[in-house]
Amino acid sequence: MWSSSSNQWSNNSGYQGHDWGRSKTDWSAASQKWWESGQGSSSDPVVAAPKPSIPSHFKSDEKFFDSTAMGSGNHQFHRTVQSTDWSRKAQIAGRPMEDLRLHELCFRGFSEFSLRLLSEGRFQSIVWTRNSAESVLVTQLLKSIREMKVDVDSVALERIKESSLPVPDKHKQAAAFMQPLVENLMKEIKSHIPQVPSATSADAEELIRAKAKLAQAGLALTPRKAEGSGAGKHVAKTVQRKVP
């Protein structure tokens, strides 16, 4: 997991997660007004954490919050963190999921800057990453965007207009609103994906090099039918010396 203000990450990978977990939530403008002011009362009473509300469609038992297998890896929602190299190193293996503390999953612990903003009642959100490379990429990207003071909504809206698409509601259809901009970013990323040569092309290149070496030695590579060959039989190749 990474916080919106992090810019350093360890090399540990394998952190598993899914998505924002808020796909059915409408982030309306009205619901955001309370945090946009950034004001709060220092006399606010301390409130105990509420008991987790488990979705009604979950198939719960003593071992699972939800035993339903989801995703290509058939992932289930365990009540306690399962023991793995990563969870043991993070000292959360065997602990109840609802007892995990936010600062324990931050790279800097309580030194994480975003926890200060959260303590002020300002909007903060968590993005789940599945390895260190994803964490570093997204963190550095957002850091650069903030340093350039880029209005992401304005850029996304401009991209929609360029695509001549209807403008989705950026609160109720947040993913659709950002999709054209995401596609632009992905187009740039795809243009830099290394091309891995196939076995066929590698064999063809090797054959070309072999023919060139034979030609330099005055030899030629010519096909010869294998013994008992017929329809569908393999064709062998022999080396014949060229007649000057």
C-alpha cells in the first residue's frame, strides 16, 4: 500500500490487493464540502472505532469474512492475515484483519506525511499496489503532477473533448471521466514495452547467419528430401560445395 505523499519504497514485493474498494460509492460534490475547507474543531470528542460492517452478500464463517473465491487467483477474504514471507516481515501475519492499523502499512510508519493531513480531517485515500515497481511508479507520477500544479480534472476533461466523447459526471462516473486520459498514458507506456523475439524469428536469424558463413566458405545450404519422404515429411538440408 502507498500513501499519496510517499516517494520512497522498499524492494519488497508481493503485496496483494484489489482496487479502491469504493466502486459503488458516489463521490458527490456535496459529500466533499466538509473536507475542502480543511477546518475542524480541536474540541471534537474522541470516538471509538465502529464495528466493521460486513456486506450482506459475503459468505462468512469462522475462517473467512467471505469464502467466495474471486479473481483469476481464486482469492478469498481471510479473517486473519495468512503467513507469508512478506506478512511475517511486516509483523502482521496471524493478526485479525480488522485490527490492522493504518500506520503499520505505511512505509514511514507514523512519519508518513499523509497521516498528518488525515488527522486534520482532510481527504486522503489509499491506492493498493501489488509490487514495489507499481508503488514507485504511481508515487513518483503523482509527486510530479503535484510539483507541476497540474489540475488533473482539467486535463482529463480536455482529453474527453479531444476524443469528441460525451462528458461523464466526474463524481458519479469518476472512472469513465478519467478513462480517455488513462488510455493516453497507457499508449505511451505500451510504446516502450520491450519486444521479445519469438523462437521462430530467432531461428530464422540464426539460419541467415549460418548461410552467410557458408557462403563465405564457398558452400551452399540446399534442401534434400529425407529417406522415405512423402507428403508431409520433413525436408532435410545438406551442405554442398559450390563448383567454381
